[in-house]
Amino acid sequence: EILLTQSPATLSLSPGERATLSCRVSQSISSSLAWYQQKPGQAPRLLLYHASNRATGIPARFSGSGSGTNFTLTISSLEPEDFAVYYCQQRSNWPSLTFGGGTKVEIK
Amino acid sequence: QVQLVQSGTEVKKPGASVKVSCKASGYTFTSHAMHWVRQAPGQRLEWMGWINPGNGDTKYSQRFQGRVTITRDTSATTAYMELSSLTSEDTAVYYCASGVVVEVWGQGTLVTVSS
């Protein structure tokens, strides 16, 4: 079973600051990683797929990098609407999907 | 527009079964995999299984094997997820998700299991 570990669990930042979120995978998955954003009471929203490709309509302040076992989601300058929980998801053994435990980005 | 619309809130007793529907519109239903994901209160997203709407092939998470059944009705462009032998630990929001890159999600269906 592929395990995904996200860090930190909580990130306290102010609007305008840069956010860096990490996702570590228990085995190499090449670039088969996606990132989702979830706000309270809402379904997850796809931000990035194949580690670094932005989904339709996603602002350029969201970027992704990494391959193999280490991945990063960067939000270059936090907007008020970006405070949410972020999940990474691996797709290496499609159609099975696995999610990380999430990182909550909260207002400092 | 492309959307997935799920059935409404369910309240079930322990030991019962629940069947959640997910109606797709705005795209060719048989072209993209349909996944089911659940989220217990305060917990991470958890993949339950998948169906290929084109040919009906399924794959389930080992965690739910034997308790979950995913089906589809192509004429109704609707997928279904049935979970049996419910316990309080199955209280969660259940989502369907589809699309080329799993970018389309239903609104979620709250299932509460309580005696």
C-alpha cells in the first residue's frame, strides 16, 4: 500500500505570504500526484495533476513540483480565499487512489 | 456544464445498507472512470472504489471489499454506490468523482449511521 505523509499538519500564515506544503510518498510514483483544495462543507477542488499541471481555472499563484517520493505545493502569495485544507493524492496504481492526511492553511 | 449530482442525506440504523446515486451530465458518461470517496468527520479523504462506466468493470479498496458494490445505469447516466453492514464508523460524507483528471466532484451525500 502506498502511503502519503503531508507536512506540516497546520500552517499559520498571513495574506500575502508564501505557503509551502510538502507531500512525501512511501514509494516512487514518478509524477502521478495531484493536489486538491477543500473548504468546509465543500467537495474537494482539483488544483494540480501530474505533479505540476494546473487544472482548468486555477490561478498561477498555485504551483507544484517534485517527482518520485517528494512533492511540493507552493502558493506564491496567499489570498483570503486560499485558507483551506490541502490534500495530495497519488494515482500511480490507477484506478486505486490514495490521499494524504491534509495540511490546513490557517490565517495567522 | 459538466456536473455530478448526488442523492440526498441518509440516516440508517447499524446493520442496514445504503445506496447513494450520482447522476452525470454535460459529458459522455461512458468516457471517464467514476470513483467513490468518503470523508468521515474530521478525517482524511478515503478512496472506496471505481467503476468503468463503459464496460462496468469495478475495483474496490481492500478496506471495503465485500461490503461495497458500485454499479451504473448508462441509460440514466447514473452511478451507484451501495455499502452494507453499516456501523457508526461509516458515518461520513460520500462523494462521487470523475473526469479526465478526476476534476469533477459531486456535492457529497451525508450518511449518518445511528441507532
